[in-house]
Amino acid sequence: RRNKWAMLGLFIIVLLVICAVFAPVLSPHDPNLQDLPNQYAKPSKEHPLGTDQYGRDVLSRLLYGARISLSIGMISITIALVSGGLIGALAGYFGGWVDALLMRALEVLMAFPSILLTITFVTVLGPSLRNAMIAIGIVTIPGYARVVRGTVISVKEREFVEAARAQGLTHSVILMREIVPNILSPVIVLCTLDVAGAILDAAALGF
């Protein structure tokens, strides 16, 4: 809260989320209602942002479109965060052959251009919004695995983790209670950046 720019960013994000959630209330018109005689109308009281080539209200379409964009970003990054975070945590915590096996497998994914790999997954799964979100999430997994792995390696040797081991706590408890809370900062930053990237990737797939 001491960072004014961070709070400004949070305010903008919250505002966008509110607009998306309450789109049916805030939208002045049906986003799919066509009014062909009123194509490309200039901004007015009836259409604050004008109309498109089919006479549809641009503001209404933006509000409803925000729902789709935010859903794509959130769901795709959640898939990547959960899967990549788990892989990275296991690789960083256990090391050895577990680390080598998991990271070599992810390097196979990283060897291909992300957009090409995303198109491949969508082709295999079938063209749909749900499959696009799954494909984007899968392609983004390596980035989260690497960040989490590196952070876990730097945290797992600290004194409070050694103390937890000395108490006889299980590996799962140590990971969830001692390590995960201390690696959240870089992961949160990565999530905020990748949500926008996921939305842009979905837009590219739309073409």
C-alpha cells in the first residue's frame, strides 16, 4: 500500500473486473444487437463510443468482451501456475534425478516457439475458447516451473526450513507451510505480466 503506482494499477484492475462482472447492468445496449442503418455512428448519448460496421454498440461490446478477455487470462494463468508451480516446487525441493527429469521434459516444450506450440495444441484439442485457454496454459507452464524452482532452491536451505526438518515435518508440510509463502512475491509479479500475454495470445489465435 505504500507504493502509489502499485495501488493505481490495482485500482485499474479492480475497475476492469467490476465492469466485466456488472456488464449486463452497465451496458447501454445488447452487444449483439445489429442496427445496420446506424453503421459507424459517431459517439453520442445513445452510443457513448459509437457503433461498429454492423451498428452494434461499441461500449456494450467492450464491457462484455472484458469478461471473455479476463476469463482467458485468469484461467490460462491458473493452469500454468498450478501445474508449473507444482513441477518447479518438486524439482527445486528434491533436486537430483527428480530435478533433472522434470526440467529436461520442460525444455522440450521450451524448444518450440510458444505461438506455434499453442496453435499445435489447439489443432489437436479442437478449435474452441476452452481449448485455447488450456493450450495457452500448457505453453506457459515452463516459465512458472523455472521461476518457482529457482526460488525454492534459494529458500529451502534457510534456517527456518532446516528447523522444520529437525521437527520431523513431512515434505508436503514443509513445502506448503514454510516454503510456498516465501516464494509468492516473484510468482505474483509473473502472474500479473502473463495475464496480459495470455489475452494477446488468445487474440492471435483468433486470427
